[in-house]
Amino acid sequence: MTVRYDYDLSKQILDEDGNVVRVVPRGERLTFSKSDRCKLVPSTPERVDTLRSMFTWYVHHGLGTKTIADRLNQKASRPLAAVTGRSCTETSGP
């Protein structure tokens, strides 16, 4: 079983070819037996790029969390507020 977390914090269950087989909504638990093997995979390329940018800005450029939050809000092609009902802030994260 391969699991990937989506933007809205739901879990996508993927088949061996990477196709979405099932979506477990946010807040619902994913149950599996002891014989199941679960593998977490990186999220969508867009989200991975965003996280890499955040890491680079913080570690290599010395930017603070407020500046990073402002940058994320400015560059968002899909505003976080549309997904979560709130924009990215210093304490909320993406």
C-alpha cells in the first residue's frame, strides 16, 4: 500500500503504477492489518518544490518564518485560504 497526503490533508492510496485507488478524507483513520506494508511517498511535485523553497529560504538565505509566509502567500497559484479557509501565517505553516 502506498500512501500520499494531499493538499487538504486527505490521504491518497496509490496502486503500484502510482494511480489513485482510494481517497481517505481528512480526519478519517487509515486502517490496515499487521500483514500490510505501508509506504509513504513524496507529495505532488508542486508541494515538494514549495517545501524545498521553504528550506532553502530558511537555511541558506536566513529568512524568517514571517518572510517565508509572506512569500508563500504572494506566489501561491492556488491560495492556501481556498483550501484551508486561512492564509499562511508565521505560525500556521502551509
